[in-house]
Amino acid sequence: MSTSSHLTLRCPECNADLKIDSQTGEVIFHKAAKQAPAAGKDFEKLLQELEEEKSQAEQIFEREVEAHKNRDRLLDEKFQEALRHAEESPDDEPPPRPFDLD
């Protein structure tokens, strides 16, 4: 009997074919099991899931739009605060020039 260096197994959970190296125990090859396009669900269930995904996508989009509106307001407030701070404490001396540092 010759000993093979690979084991071929079927995953009991997902029915995928696995080729495993017997010495290291590492997966060398993984082939997923074929599934029906609807995965055993009826048409009404698929439509319901599609509507749920659509409503979730709309909610995420609306949340991001609101965040973008708030972002513009926050950036404007930060700019006004930085401008006010710059006017209150102006620098008396100009910044150093790189060629003056020699």
C-alpha cells in the first residue's frame, strides 16, 4: 500500500470538496458545492428578501446623506473657529525660511 500525501474530504456543513495535505494538515484545494440559484427558496420569499435589502440600502443611503450634510456644517464651524483663533493670536514673526537655517 502506498501512502498518499493528500486526503480528500467532504465538508459536512457546506458539502464542499477539500484536499488536505496529510503531513501539515493544510487545505490545498477547496471546491465549493453547487447550489441552486434560488437556494431552495420560493419566489415570494426571494421577493421579500429583495425588498428588505432595498429598504436597508435606502436607509444606509439616507444616513450617509445626513452625515454628509452635517459634515459640511462641522467643517464650516471648524474653519470659523480656526479663523477666529488666528485673528485673536496673530504670529508676530514670519515663519523661518529654509535657506536661513544654514
